[in-house]
Amino acid sequence: MDKGILITNHYFIKNIQEGNQEAFKVLFDLYYTKLLHVAYSYVPNKEDAEEIVQDVFLKAWKKRKNITTNINGYLFKITKNSCLDYLRSKKYKLSSANNIEQLEAFINHKALKDEQTSLIIEKELAQRIQECIKLLPAKCQKVFIKSRIDGLKNKEISDELDISIKTVENHMSKALKYMRLHLREFLSIL
Amino acid sequence: MQEKDLIKYIKGETNSQEKRRIIEWIRKDYNNQKLYNNLKAEYVASTFDNSDHIDIEKKYQIFCSKKIKKQKYQYTGIVAVLLIPLIAWQLYTYFSYNPIVNDPVKISEYSSIINISTKSGGKKKVTLPDGSVITLNAESKLSYPNRFSDSTRSVTLIGEAFFDIKRDIAKPFIVHTDDLKVKVLGTSFNIKSYPDDEKIETTLVTGKVELLQEKIEEPIVLEPSHRATFNKEKSNIKIEKVNSRNIIAWKQGKLIFNQTPLKQVVLDLNRKYGADFIIKSDTLLQYKYTGVFNNNQSLEEVLEILKLSSRINYKYLNNKVMLESQ
């Protein structure tokens, strides 16, 4: 499987841009937990981190027409900027001069703003997302990619892979189910 | 400091004493900060799979309901815009005849816009639908919807008020004044924007605010304990460091003047005591007065202090106060 084909695929992006809810849900399933991990690593409060990530998806949905092939970079950038805004406001919320939370917001703001080091996280994120899709069973994966990423209709997939439309549908629902289940298992094992 | 201590801190395994020591070490030097940035990023990248179990379906449902709410409100927004001019006019006529002066806040609801106003000497505390608290100074008026739209929280202010705003990153809070818009995420600040004053003053106490003005392209970002003064005539903005406690002293009924032109002093006294002033000399209008008046002082006491602490004399003339040079 070509690594580059995944998230950056032209048809998948086009689906997102056109407001295809299923395609957007795939994006949500793949990215939510991971973006939350990034946000919660720099923002000290879990509820605030969740609010930030929910807001990232609302922004991405609202501005879906601007999404280009660098979807990973796009989502990471919105998350990063929202966290920076949050930390900046925390940084200036003066209470006492050596308030530990404030100082922590200060160093974390600097850390996240550092282009060089935040790129480490962005790259790892892209790789993790690809692995998530790679871990699907081979047949499911093929159908999933053809449908969601390449944007083929079920009929076209059935012609191309020489399987019935019913089988395509089964594979699709299995792929989506497996992917979600897998994401959960993946996270709860470790 | 060793890397292993830093990693211990990044993992959240340090007690508060160690934590403070490590944070101070990071802040001490650029290279220390750089090392922290790197170790932190490496750690975050290597722990993508360590996060707690999350019910994605539930999170997706939350997202969907937020998304729908947003679309619905965009629609009602249009209807509200059409209704506002009419309601505003009705409220204006209602409040012009409202004789209540210093009552506990009386909220009058007309469909969706709520107006609160104060007469001279009055002061009111208002809690908005989002939990933000606004203290309105004398002769001021605040308008706000009884339910905020989904994208912003907008209010309109004439006069002076202190704002303590609940944080909501998804919904910026915007105060509209005649010439200026003030945008915030969550913070506390004071705006003084009386129609008969020459200037609009915005003072930030905590947090961060942005000032937007038609003639000034870039928004101006204000830091805590700084005041932005917009000059209506010249259309420029001056930013200076101030003691924010003095600026919001009116909340305790105090009037604090620090090198304030007498012209401004009498405007503030007029709002507090309802007394009219006459000043005939131009030089006196520009005279800079410094002094503090307390809540329990009567107008007579204030005038006596003014007389003692400056070269100003006063006398009554047809129920008005006339100020002259001594």
C-alpha cells in the first residue's frame, strides 16, 4: 500500500470539502483521541483540552473548503494554535508573581510554539494515523481505501474487485466498525 | 539539572517543590528551555497510545449537536437582526419614561434584547446569560440579548462599566461602543465611553483584550494594567501603563483623579452627584487635578476638598456650581 495514498488522497479531500458526513466522521474517529492527547499534554485541564479539540473539528468543518491535501498538518496546526491562545490567556492571568500554574503555562507556551520541536509531534501524528488504517484486515482495507479514500462508488468497487455489491457493503461496514473498535482496543491495551 | 529530572517532571511524577525548582531552571536560560521543548515533544510523540479510553461515539455526538446548534443559530441571527431596530426603539421610549433610579436591577424583557440603564449617581450589577458579571456606572446603558448567539457574545455599552467575563474560547465576547469594538475571550476590564467625553478608555485588569476600530486596521492587543485611550476627534489610540485599581475604584464609589483635566473631573462629578457645573475660563478647563473622593462624601464636602487642594474656588449660581480661579 502506498503510504501517501491515505489521508492526502484527492478524492478523500474532495469528499471532505463537499461536506460528506461519512468522510468527516472517518477523520473525527481517526484524529479525536490523538489531538486530545496533544492538547492535554500542554493544557493542564482536561475539560479545557476537550473543549479545544471539539472546537478544532468545528473549525475544520466550517472551513472544510480550505482543507487541502495536508490534512494532518491542517488539523495539527488548528489544535496547536488553539492551545497557544489558551496558554497565552493563562500566562497573563496574574494572581501572584510565582504562581506555579502560570509559570507552567509560560514554559509550555514556549515549548509548543517552538516550530522545530512541535514538528516532531506533527510527523509522529501522521505516521500513527497511517498505522491505524494499515491495521485493518487486507480485504476490508482495500474496500475501505477504494471507497473512502479513492472515492469510488460501491458499484465501481464491485466491478473492479469482482465481488458483489452486497459484499462491498459488508466490507465497508466491517471496516468502519473494525476501525472504531480497533482504535479503542489499541488505546485501552497500552 | 539532569535529563532524568526533566523527564520525571514531564511525566508528572514530581512533587510541587521539585516542580517549582525544575520550572525555574527551565526559565533561567534559553538552552534549558530548548532542551525542555525537545524532551517534551519527544515524550508527547512517544505516548500517543497511552491516553485513557475514550468513547469516540459520544464525543462525535457532542460534536454533531454543536454543529447543528451553530447552523440553527446562524438562521435565527438573521431574524434577530431584523427585529433589533424595532425592539431597540420600543425600549428606548420605555426607558426614557422610566422613573426608577437606584433600584436593584430591574430587567425588562422584550423578546430578546434586555436593556439596563442607570441615572446619575446610580450603579448596577448585571449577570449575563453566560454568567459574566457587569457593573454599570452612573448614567450608563447596557444592551444584551437574553440568549447569546452560538458564535459570539455581543453587548452594547453607552457610558462606563466594569466587565468580568466568563471564559469561552468558542464564543468571543464583544463590546460595541460608538466608535470602538472590544473583543475578549475571558477576562476582566473597564470601559469608559460616555458620549460627551472626548475619549474612550479601555483598561485591562486581567487576561487579554483586542480593540478594533474602523480607522485602525490592525487590532490592538492590550496587556493587563494597561489602558488604551481612543481619542474620538483625532481617531488615534494611546496606550499607557496604569494602576488598574484606581481605574475601577468607582465600583467602591470612589473617584480617583490623577493629573486629570478639570473638564473631565466635572463630567465625572456631574454623573455622580447630578450637579451641573459652569467653568468660564479655558485655562481652568485644562487645569490638571489630582485627588481622591470617597463614597460617603457629599457634594459640598467634595467642593470643599477641591477648594483646599487646588487653586479652585466655587460658588452656587442658579442651582449650578461655578468654578473659578482663586
